[in-house]
Amino acid sequence: MSDAAVTAELRHWMLAQLGAGRSPDAILAAMRDVGWTQDQATAALQLVLTPAPEEEPRAGRTPGPALDGSPSSIVVDGHRVHVLAVMQRPRLVVFGGLLNDAECDALVELARPRLARSETVDTATGSTEINGARTSDGMFFARGETPLLARVEQRIAALLRWPVERGEGLQVLRYRPGAEYRPHHDYFDPDRPGSAAVLARGGQRVATLVIYLSSPDGGGATSFPDAGIEVAPVKGNAVFFAYEAPKPWTRTLHGATPVLGGEKWVATKWLRQRRFD
Ligand code: PD2
Ligand code: ZN
């Protein structure tokens, strides 16, 4: 299929559907309903999801582990991290044993007394707000706040080949039974007026690492509706995903499914384009 076969109107409709959290399968089904064949619809959707030249990856490298030769583990600072799964679009890697049990427990106990109901950045204004789509409690550590945090940050920087200074401080979230985080993108929408203030400090977010600090008794997966994958929360494991541009075609829409039993704790590290001070 050529680019010309996808009208601007169709492209706009597909991106709006993806942006609203509709899955590619649902979009293909809607197209079949109005007469497209499965093959035609799939080809058209693939064209729209392929970055246009002006949206190609930013100048400079993007963060990510060294995966040449498909290693089953990577040793960083003397610590062996397992590579459990790798996906191309989104660029996603599931790690095993990034933190040991004692490190997870210590982060939880450091965070616990500082938890508050989670807020999100309102990109209309640039300020933070309580958000019903996110029912967890959370807090932020400053970078290098304790020797443990400095060690964990150093391990992440070595694993993802991205300088510590280009990372936000770790955020810790606690989800109790019923708590969830509805699907969202972690990048800041550059078209929203409030984003300018957020982007001035360190530039755009380019990748996310969610580290599981506990294994809940049920639920609490990190789900990627556009990619059709769910990552189970297992203590010490982590899911990494990168976005080459702040666009839905990166297929990095993701959320946390409701916790069904026990508590889910995570530490999230967001990586920025530039130094984040
Ligand atoms: O806790 C998670 O699984 C999760 C899911 C989606 C965390 C985040 N987003 C985040 O911290 O941005
Ligand atoms: Zn997120």
C-alpha cells in the first residue's frame, strides 16, 4: 500500500483512536465493518504507525540496554540482571533481578513514611493535581538521596547506558487492593500549554523504567494496550520502555491493572533528554 492510499482523514481518525486508548485490533475491526479487508486495514494502520521522516528518532542515542547477541543476562557493576523478554515496538525490555529483595524492602521502608495520594502533572497548567485515574499513593526521592539510592541509580544508568544526571529522582508508588493507574503516556504532550514549563527542566521524557518492589497476590500488571502485552509484577524485576518521540505511534500507552490482593509497590525512573536538575 502506498502512502497516498491513506487519506489525511483516515490517518487523523486512526491516531485519534489510538490516542483515546483504543487498541489496534479494535481499529482494524471498525475498518472491516465498513468494508476494508483485514490485509488492507493492517497495511494502512502499519503505514500510519511508521514514523514520518520528520518524526524519526531524535538526534543522539536513546537509552536502552546492550542487547547485541541477544544476551540472557547483563552484568552491571558486578550485579547480574536477567533479560526476560525483548520487544521492538514499543522498544520494551523485561528485566529479572534488577534489585535484590533487601534493596526492594529498604526502598519500601524509606518511602513508606513519605507517601501521599499520587498527583499527576496537569499539562493544561503545568501544576500537579489529584487524579482519579491514578489511585495509588506515591512520593519522589531526590537523586542520590541515600547511598542505596545512589547505588540503584548507578546500576540503572549503567544498564540503560544513560547518565544518572539525565534521570528524574526515583518515584515510589504503593497500590492497595482496587488501586490502578489507567492507560496514559509518560511523555509530556508538547501541544498542551502547561508542558513548556515541565519541558524547560531537562527536556522531554524519553524512556521509563518501572521496578517492582513487591509481588502482589493478584492483579497489578503493567499493561500496554496498543502492543497487547502485560508484564507481571514480580519483586525485583522491571519493565523498561523507550519512546523516540512524544507520539502515540510509539505504542507506549500503558497502565497498571487493578491490584486484586496484597500490595503492589513500584519504583519508577523516568529518563530525560538532557540534564535534569
Ligand atoms: O505501576 C505500574 O505498573 C505503572 C503503570 C503505568 C507505573 C506507571 N505507569 C508510571 O509510574 O508511570
Ligand atoms: Zn506511566
